[in-house]
Amino acid sequence: MTYRRWFVVGAAFALAGVLIAAFGIFYGNFSPRGYVEDRYSRAVAHDIGDDAEAYTSAKSPSEVAADITGAWEPADQYVDGSGIYLRYDDDSVVILPLAAGSVILLERMSTAYPRYHGIVGGGWGWGRGTTIRGGGPGAGK
């Protein structure tokens, strides 16, 4: 093969890579937030101000939680009679029961932590699976 043919083959592979990447960006789920947005129905009436976007499902909270955690493992999870509280690096996913199904609230951790601290207590530390101090021997001293 000549250099020109190698150039054409290389350009074809590069174009294929760009097309695959573009498809992934526009149609992929790269976060728990995107996963919920793609699979559940938007419910603006259940939003909490500008902080939490609401989605609904006909499934029970435990079924919704199993679906979401099956795709995206949370850093922390808290379950009680009021609902299921999932903490991710940047977002929280709170699943509360409705009369016929569930409401799913997506919220940034910066506003979710103060809102739900009374429920989850110290269970939601900051960072992936760590406490605010970071944990470990001698950490924060």
C-alpha cells in the first residue's frame, strides 16, 4: 500500500471513532442523573423549587432503587420508612412513595445534604465512600 491508502484508511477509522463518540455523547447515560432523566417521566409539579427536579414511576420505591443502583452504584444509601436516599459524588437521588408509585428527586449534593441531613444523619459523608475528614489512620489530625 502506498502512503495515500494508509492515510485514507486512517481517516476512515478516525471518522468512525468520531461518529461513535458523538452517538455516545448524545444518546448515552454518563451519570445517575442522565439515567433517571432517560427512564422516568418528568413531573414538574413535584419539583422542590429550583433545587430538585422530580420524576415519577409507577414502580414502588424499592423497585426504582433496584433499577437505579443496578446501573449506578451509589457511594452511600440510606433507607427508612420515608423513602430511599442515594448519594453519588455530585448528585443525590431521593425516591419517595406516592399513592401509585414513586417520585424520584434529583438534586445536587450541595443542597440535598442540608435538606436531608435530619433523615440520613452522618450517613452521607462528602466524597466517594468517605467521611468529611476523609477517614483513615490519622486523617484530619
